Amino acid sequence: MAEIKREGEKVWLDLDPYYPPKFKQPVTDFKAIAITLKTMGSKLSYEHLMGISGTAFRFQLAEDWCPSSPHPFCGFNCGQVAWKALKLNNVSKTYQLTKKNAGPVVEEIIASIEKGIPVVAGTEETGLIVGYINDGKKNKIIVRQPYSNKGDEPDVIPLVPARINIFTGVHNMPDNQNYLDSLHLAIKLMNMENADGYKSGFAAYNYWISSLLDENQLKKLKRIGEAELSNQNAHIYYCLVDARECAAKYLAMLEKVINDRIHQHLMQTIGYYTDIVEKLQNGMQNIVWDWEFSYYV
């Protein structure tokens, strides 16, 4: 359970021991869920969620390089796969916060904080409600923003409509069938050409490469602004590095628990992913975020 801190009207959880280092775990939905479950004693990790859902093995790309491309709930819905595999619906309650249900839901949020359990909240990206202001009005909460990492201070913000997940119990860890299903899914995702409006797998890689090499296509893509397009590309690339790092770590976990008959194949595949990660990390020197853009043009 996370340590509960109180200072005047502020009540909040110290979650720093559960957070990754800065600039790690960019898939904020899974980061928030993993942190929450850890405060409840679960051994489930971010890498578990990335692997069991297929996100660690997936690559997809919108035609306009939309930064939603790596999101686990966009395109092929990997987030849904994780929820089903881990039966997370059985241990959480989901709300879409509105003016009508705000009162009762706020009471549940406060009860969860008082138990030492943060509340998952967000839509496009997901952060954590880690505390509240006890001034009698119940209209302000203390949050760790989606891209918050170890050492970052929480923010006090007004309570706003969002998707809320309040966890009430700890799931069972994946079994061998879940692990095997995730490996079959990895193959399926790389051979899937389209996923709900996104190019997928090898087709997505080919489109990304051809767009980078085609001046006319790049000119068309740059209509949103060259710096913004560069930032979208950087985000997609960064999430790809993270995904493949998770794939190597996830397969290493499987190697310890899954059938001996595929041990040799797993070890070989871990080696491939480790090599991919090294090459991708070397390529990071060519990636330009929007805040760096003026230094490179």
C-alpha cells in the first residue's frame, strides 16, 4: 500500500517508489494500471501488460502519422485484449465522470485514496488521481499527469469529466494459455495489413519507410507543420523502442514459466529483440522532438 500523506487540507499518496525513471513507459494506460496494481500488492508489471496485450509486438501507423498510432486502444485494440486476459473487469469499476454521477464517484475516489490505492483516470492519455483537497467542496483532486515519472510533483486540478477506473481487487497472474495466446497474437499483428484505419505490421513499416523517402509524400504530410510532424514521428519511434524493450523483457519472463519445448525458440527470439532494441536506440540520435526542432533546421 502507498504511504498516505496529509498536510492541511491536502491528502495524497506518495507513489514515487512505484514510478519508473524519467522518460520511461510512454504507454500511459498500462503505466497507470501497473502502478495502481502494485500499490495493491500485485506482481504484474508494465512489461506484463505490454506483452500479454500484444502491444510489445505491434507496430501500426496512421496515414498522417497521427501520434495515436502506438496507443493500445487505437487501431487493433490491444488494451481490450489485456483487460480480457487478466479479467480486470472483475477487479475494477469503470465510470465516465459526469455532473450527475460526480458526487457518488468522488466518494469512491476518496475511499480508494484512503485505502492507499490511486485511481486511474484519463481518455486519450491516462494518469492517476493520487489525492484530494479536503475543504468540504470536493471539487479539486491531486493528480500525477500521464507522462509524470519518478521525482515529478503531483498537480492540484479541478475535477473534470474523464474515464475513471477504481480498482477494488487484485487479479490473478496470467497462466500459460495467456502467454501462448500473446505469442500467437504477436504473429497475427505483424501480418495484419490494416487495423481499424491504421496500417499494421510489415505494411505499416513499408508505408513509414516509403513516406520518409518520398519527397512528395513528405511535403503532403508536412502540411500540419514540419516541427509537429517531426514530433509525431519522434513519439511513434520512441514508443516503438519502448515496445521492443518490453518484448525482450516479456519473453524473458515467459522463458522462466512456459513449456520447455519452446525454450530454445524463446531464447533465440529474445536475442533478436535485444538486437532490434540496440539498433533502434542507436537510431534515436536522428529523432527530433518539436522542442529541439529549431536547433536542427
